[in-house]
Amino acid sequence: MPSSTPPYQQITAEIRARILTGELRPGERMPSIRQIAQRWGVAVATATKVMAALRDEGLVETKVGAGTVVTAGRGQPAASQQPAARQRQAGTPKQALNRRQTLRTAIAIADREGLDAVSMRRIAAEMGVGPMSLYRHVAGKDELVMQMADEVFGEAELPEPGPDGWRAKLELIARRQWELCRRHLWLPRAVSFTRPLLAPRVMEHTEWTLRALDGLGLDMATRIREALTLHALVVSASLSMAQEAETEQETGVTLDRWWRTQQERTGALLGTGRFPLLAAIATETVSDVDALFEYGLARHLDGFAAMLKKM
């Protein structure tokens, strides 16, 4: 293979050959993205492109609780990726092609398999249409992700005028966004603070937060920083959930099972007496991300309230 070939294509070709020759058998677990990165000495982003390419070709598929495995039939497209004609022969109706259906299909893929699994080709296969037909609704992956986020933010109802008091309002919108991130684990990755999404429903959340700070005597710079800081608190906490879900998908090992495998080592370390405070902490306290979010939200708002008292 020419050296000018991108690394991800070289790795994809090598794994493809192993699948098609039967070296990697149908149903056999694939190396995880991290394992691919380590074995071939490439970045995680490159390894992610490899897995996405193999998935688009129908060579691998994601199984809940098993991670990514070789597709049954060695390279034959998975049921969701078979040509539209074959799907219709099996009795699956062709879905109406419109912008919202395209977005909901993309969101469903991202919810199941993560944002990296979303591609125009994959969406088209799910909908039983040609990939080029999707470009009437979205210009490319970046715009698609923006519209997906906008669609998802529309799921959260923001009451007008909302509860009384700035604190109750900020708690409400933070928890609504937390619910969105729990429901759509890919959502935090779609958010940028330096390059904000110019999407109407996303912007409505920011506008609502700014209105919640009316009457406090704050300049607009402070108000927007508070709105962004509050959202950053939600995003940072939800990234832990997303990372855990990705790890479980790649390894097939749940968090509870992982903790059980660590019991012996944890007991040995804590049993030395060097970490008496850590030894007093229950495992569930560390892994309860909901409680961590609520704690972070409460302490942040305590600090904001203290700042207002000093003004």
C-alpha cells in the first residue's frame, strides 16, 4: 500500500482483510478504539475513524453488553445497513425523507452507538435512501451535529416566566439540561464554548438563563459568564457519564463489574492504613454522578449568592 495512503485507511484495510479471510470470525469482539490506537501507534481520533469506516462498510456492529463485534455474515451489511430494496422486500416500509426524520434517525444512531457512528452513509442506510438525497437537508457532518443538538434542546420545556427567584430558575434550567445530557450522552461533545452553536433552540436556553438574572444589577458580561459557567457545570459532569457508556460499549464490562474486579487491589491499598480518609468513603459515593452534579450545582449557586451579597 502506498505510503501516501492515510493511516486510518491502511489500518482499515488490514482489519478488513482479517475479517474477509475469516481470521476475525462473525460475532468475535473487535479491538476497542483504545486498543487500535495503542497497537498501531495512532491517535484515538484516527482509531475512531477506522471503527467508523468498518461500521459503514457493514463489517462490524455494536452489540449492547458485548461491545463492537464482527457482523454476522462477514462483511454483509447489518440488517439496518442493507440496501433499501432488500429491506422493503423484508416488509420494512421506506421512511419518508424529510429534515426532521433525518435528524431523529441521526439522533437514534448517536444515542445507541455514539456520535462517531453518525455519518451520512449510515443515516441513509437506516432510512433506505441514497446518501446524496440527505444533502438537501444538511450540508455535512458539522451542520448535521448542530441541527441534532438543536432538535434535542427542543425536548426541554422552559416555562415562562418560570419559578420565582433567580436561584430556582437557574436550578430549573441546569436540571433540564442535565436530563437532556443523560438522555443523549453524545450531547456534551456537540457543545463548544469558544465556537457556540448558532442554533435557535440552543440559543433559547441561553436567552432564558440571561432573563433569569434580570433585576440583580449585573452587567451583561457577568450575566453571560454565569450562563456559560452554569452550562459548563452540566457538561463537565455529563461527560463522565458519556465516557463510562463508551467504555462499557468498547469493553463490554459494566461499572459494577469493573469495581468488583478492583476489589482485591482496592482492599490491599486501603488496608495499608496510608489512606484512612479514602477508606471511609463508600464506593457508591464516588460513582454516583447524579449526586456529584447536584453537589456541584448547589455549591456553585452558593458561591454566586455570596457574590451578589457583596455587591
